[in-house]
Amino acid sequence: MKKILLTVVLGVAAVAGAQTAGQPAQGQPATQGQAAPAAGQAAAPVIKDPAEYNAYVAAYQQTDVNAKISGLEAFLTQYPNSVMKTQALEILMGTYQQAGNTKKTMETATKLVALDPCHVRALTLLAYFDRVLAQGGDPNAKQLLADAKKYGDQGLACLPKWIKPDGTSDADFQKTKDQMTGIFDAAEGIACLQDKDYACAGKALRTTVDGNPADFSVVYPLALAYLGQTPPDYQNGIWFAARAAAVAPAQAQAQIEKYARSQYVKFHSADDGWAEVLAAAKANGPQMAIKPAPTPAEQAHAMVVATAPDKMDFAQWEFVLTNGAQEDQDTVWNTIKGKAVQMNGTVMSTEPTQFMIAGSSDDIDAKKADITLKFEDKIPVKMIPKDGASFDFQGEPASYTSNPFMMTMEKGRLLNAKPAATPAKKPVVHHKPAAQ
């Protein structure tokens, strides 16, 4: 996608340079029939020295790229203070671009900015090439990004003062300014991302991506900028991660798609709906809203709808009675209250008429009691299990508290049967992410 944007840069540079780069007038009186400059139109620079004029024109009119470069370099060396210095540098910069010599293009652009700090064509090229070279793994990436940001900021400050080149329509001029804005913002955004200033990166890169939705070099960084914020902006981050997967180079698509999906699952708690989001992103359709993970109350309700309370395990009872709406809690509690249940648990502590038990695997791991088992008679000392032991028991749910969760079971009995299956693990609680 860099090639596509580079085409835009070349087009922008051509429009930006159209105003001044041209053939100068020679220092001599106007001949009969020679037209004067139109009103409001700048007169062409005048070279008074015939030798200087001939040297410039000879270089300017070369059709061979290498010959034009040699001629312009020789002209600038021989006439370093020429009135045509800026124009000669502009043509030289464009010719180096045409020759594919990035290093010399940038060197020439730097000279132009030194002459004119608001030379938008040169600033555009410097901001673009510094940013792309840095993203391409140049060992001097840190300095290149700092320079890219400097030129980007400089360009954004200069654009409002840029005068429309002669012969350019208002529509083309505005289009060019919009493209330049995107290039300058991209330079700033990537630099901000490198500095982990995610808010700055997101704001700057969004402008660029809106104008270049298929440019992976800015789409993927935009996704990272949104997802790097605290809290993460999952709505925008997931969408642009999916867009990045859609426009990524073939060799990177699978990896980017895996990352985008992982962020979706992290936010939504499952991958249902992911295929639709990815399809919309690949079609470059309008941005889709990403549904967040269900709240604990929604998860509890889904459990009640899916499984009858008397078929649930203890961990599910605990989850619903802790997180469910009152109606769902009542549905579960009214079904199990007073009914004898047999289960396995781990002893946390004991008294002759009461055991404190961990009944779910999570609470067993945390060594936290969630059941108070009461006996009608004292349990003989020789039958009391040791703390930390797993054992089978029976009891009738009598009451519970939601937070912290504790179920009291009465009419407790020790069972001699083989240990029951491993205690169920409590469902994962998916807390709703903070609003963006």
C-alpha cells in the first residue's frame, strides 16, 4: 500500500510545484508583441546574465533524467545565488524522484525547506519518506520519526497560508491540501504511536485513514493506537484491526486477523459475530458496532433459560444467586430450597455440629468456604474429616447471602459413597468494559 500512497505523494508534489518551476525570462526588454503578465499573476523570475540564463535553460530542457540532474547540479554549483535557485531545486527534487533516488530527493527537499520553511511540496516529501523509511525498519527509525513529526507539524502550520498555484482548480487545490494533510497527520501519528501517546496517534492517524482506507501502513497503527489507550477503545480498535487484516500484505494477513479476532473475543467474550465484522471490514463497508460481552446478570439469565435449576451444578447456583436479577435468583432458589442435595466439597474448618465447606472448584482453589453445613446431632470426632480433605455430603439449602456468597444447608449428613465428580468451576464473570 506504500506504493499507492507514493503515487499520491508524487501527484501532490506535482501540483505543489506547478506554481514556480518553469523557464525564466531573460534580462532584456520585451519585444514587440510579447505579452505582459496578466493581472494578479506573478511575473517569471528574470536572469540578467546570458551565460547563467543559457546554463539554466540547457539543464531545464534536458529530456534525459541523468542529463537533467547533471545540468541542474552544475547550474546550482556555478550559480549558488541565482534567482532561479528555488526553481532549480524544485525541478532537481522532482527529477531525483523520477530517477527513484530517495536519498537525493530528500537531500534536495531539505535544501528547499532551508530556503523556504513553508515549501509545502518539500515538506510533504520529507514527512512521507521519513515516516515510510522508519516504518520499513531503518536502523535510524527513531530519528526519522522525530524528523517526520517535525516536518508534519511544520506542514500543517503552513498549509493555511499556501496560495493556490496558477491554473489549478479550486476542487483540485482542496483535494491536494486534503492529501497533504493526511501525509502530515500520518507522520505525526506514527511518531506519537512510537512514543506511546495513543490519544495523539489515534487522532492524527484517523484523518489519514479516512482518506486512505486501504493503506495498511496507517490502518494497522490506527488500530494499535485505539487498543493501546486506557481504557482501550475497543469499538474503533477492533474495527480497524479487522480493516488492517483485510488490507494487510498476503504474508501478514493471517497473523493480523488472529490478533483482531483475539481483541474481539476479549471484548465480546466469544467469537460469535466475528465473521460478520470481518466480512464487513473486507468489503470496506460502514463501521459496525461491536457488541460487548454480556453482563454477569445477562450470563446468569442465559443459564436459567438454558438449564433447569435442579439440573445445574453448585457453581451455577452460586453464579446465579450472586449475579442474577432477583427474578432469576428466585427461580433457582425456589427450586432448590429445602430439597436434599448430595455433592462433594472440601473441608475448610469444622465444629461438632457445623462444617465450613468449599463447594465450587474456584473457591476450593482459593481456600474459601461457600457452604455452611449444619448437622442436627454432633458428629463423632473420629468421623470428622481433616481440614483440606475432600468428602461427600448431603444437605438441604435453607438460606443464602449473595455478597460474599454463602449458602447455609441444614440436615447435614456424611456420605460414605465414593467421591463425586470434581466440583464444577464457576462460570467466568464478564464485566462490561468501561464506556468509550
